[in-house]
Amino acid sequence: MRRLLVITLLLAAATVRGAVTFVSPLDGTQAIGPMVLEVTTDAAQVDRVDFFVDGVLAGVARQQPYRIAFDFGTSLTARTVSAKVWSGGFQSSQSAGVTTAALTVNDTLDIDLVEVPLRVRSTRALAAEDLRVRENGVEQKVRDVRRERPAAHFAFIVDRSLSMNDGKLEAALRAVQSELRQLRAGDTASLVLFNHNVARPRRISRGESLEALTPSGGTSLRDALASVASKERTYALVITDGGDRNSELSDEEALRRISGTRTIVNAIVLGDSHARFLDRAAANTGGSVVSASKHDVGDALARLLADINSRYLVIYQSRGTKRGWRTVDVKAQRHGVEIVSSRKGYFAE
């Protein structure tokens, strides 16, 4: 009877153990910047998968596909990546590991990781194989598709020129103050006010009251927007009644400064004075421009922020294209996927 019990326990243990195989990264490949760490396993009753990079816990996956996002940064050294699969009520575990290849100085000169924000309608969550990315007509390898918006900086750029009188400036500031509630943990925000002069960015946070201001002066829209362009992930949200009479930067100069960064431009135009510059800035960076009035500017800003919070981020490794302006074309590879908007390109210095 005891022997039968032992055999039964051994068979039960065998049903929860299984092979662990790395999907990404593969052994001996290079790892730089944001990547997906992913494994497959044939173990039954998987409880959790722990991922480690150089022996330090990098993240945990609890359901299929067993994957997490990890930023390898720009380190030139080889990295050790491992995964431990817990199964059978944490009574069994199985591990696997890979070692990435070290990068040389020449490799770092040839690698650009590009982030492309997308608005997508899809019947199910997107995967890398659902999309095809071409840069200057050259097909690129998609490394990751992220559904959850990473932490970012939100720059609210508000026109305070004389034409923003009659309650428009007050309504714009009230909208910003109210919709800061949509920011997530890890997000930061700043307020940039401009007329013919561009004020320094001022950090703002949820629950903060924004002081009333008196509209005055001219309009330096291009200068104000270019002043917040950043290599960090930034959403620029402009509220203006349109037009630009005082900027030192031309349209092309301002667009060049914005498009070479990780800044996504969105704008709300109060009234009928639509600025073509804003249309181009939004189209180049994957944002949008909407019209509103002082009565519904709060609703318009709420919709823009809700849209940002539901976007995808496609990450690919740029290869085979020259410096300068690079066009980015994203196409769906699967039925049921519709690309609503995406970044159209960027400057590579």
C-alpha cells in the first residue's frame, strides 16, 4: 500500500513539472533598451513565473503569455536572464536561463530603439506579429507592443494671450486643474503659460489649485511648444485659440525640435482659428487636434487624456536607414486590427 502511495505521489509531481523555454531574449542575442522577457512552459497548474536579470528579480507573470517588459538600458556587457516557473500550488519549480551577447562600440552606433505611439481598434490585444513597421521603406523588427501606457510627463501648454479673454483662459486652467486626476502613479505634470513670452515650466500635481490670470499680450505658440520637447516620454497638451504672431522659431524649426524627441503633441483649439502648425506637429508625433469652446474644453481635455491612457506603444530597433528625417509606416498584419493614428516619423541626428 505504501509503495502504491509513493508511486502515485511521484506521478502527481511529474504532471506539474515541464520544460521552460525562452522566447525572448534568445541565448547569444543582443539585448539593449526596452525588451520583452518571455518564456513558454508545458508545466500544468502554473502559479507564477519569476524573471531575473543578473540574479535580481525583474518582474513576475501570473498568466499566459508569461512575459514582462524590461529595460536593459545601454549597457555594453553580456546579461544573464533566467526564469523560474512555480507550479502545482508552489510545490514544484523549473528554471531556465539565457546569456545575451555583449555589445561592441560599433553595435551601439548602429542601434536606435524607437517608440511609436499608436491608437488602435482591435478585436483582441495586439502582439508584435500583428504589425509591420517600415522606416524609410525598410522593414524593421518589432521588439515589443505594450498595451499599458508607461509613466510619462504631461506638459500642459496654455495660451494666456489677450485673445484668450472672455472666460477662455479661466476655463482652460479649470480644465487642467480638474483633469490632473487622470494622471497615473509615476506620472509628472507641468504648466507652461505663454503669450508673446514663454514662461518657465511650473510643476503641478493633483488637487492643486491654479491661480486666476489676466489674458494679455501676443502669441508665441511655436516657441512654447518647442520649449517642452524632451528626450523623456512627454505628452504635450496645448490649449489655445490658434494663431501665432510672435514666435522666433519658424514652423519647420519648431517641428524639427519636436519631431526628434519622444514628445507626443495633442491640442485643443478654442474657436475657429485653426493652426496648421499644430496639425503637422500632432500628425508627425502621433497625437491629435480637436476643436472646442470655453464651455466644453474640460470635456475635450478629459477625452484626450482618456485616449492617451488607452494607447499602445510599439518598440522597434531601427536598422538600415540614414540619419535625418525618417518616415515610419505601421500597417496591420491581422484581420480585425485598425490603425487609427500613429507617429509618422522622426529626426535622427
